[in-house]
Amino acid sequence: MATEAQRAMMLSAMGIVVYRLRAASPVAEPLRLSLDRQSRVCIEGGDDESAQRLHALLPSALGIACERVLRAGGVDDTAIAVDQFALRGDPAAKRALWQSLKPLARRLRGPA
């Protein structure tokens, strides 16, 4: 096994200036959706990119105005969890995302 000095020489010979082990990316908290008292959809949690994707997707998916989707606030105990990877995934993941959004869409439509 190479010593630290030998490893540094090898890396230098290959033109590598800095060598650092990769760390696992931090796990963001899950995205959660709920309705507030004014029937606005509230998004909380997740990383910024996933929340922005979901914020852009929800008005057309749920058939509501953009102003009715909020990025923070009133997520309550009836919140729906959304898998962040479904926002970037294959068609099966996107179908699973729609399945998780169906109860929210029903609540937005109100009693039938």
C-alpha cells in the first residue's frame, strides 16, 4: 500500500492538484403539500430545485392559478409527501407522482 507521500507524488505526476474523497450529498427533507384555509396549495421542505420544479408543475397538474401555489407556510398534519426523485424521473415515477397528487386534486375540487 502506498504511503501518503507516494500517493501525493503519483497524483502530482498525473496532474491532479487536489485529491479529496467524495462525500455523500446531504439528504434534503421530503417535500410536503397541503391546503391552507383559503384552498391554496402550500409546499414545504425539500431542496430548492425540487420545490421550484414542483411549484412550476402544480398549477397545470391541478388546474389552478399560479397564485394559489405557495412555497412556504401552512403545511399541516394532512400533508401529502412527494418523492423528489419523481420530479426528475422516468414515466413510471411521474405516474407515481400523479397518484400522490390525486387526493390533493380531489380536495381542491371540493365535494362532488
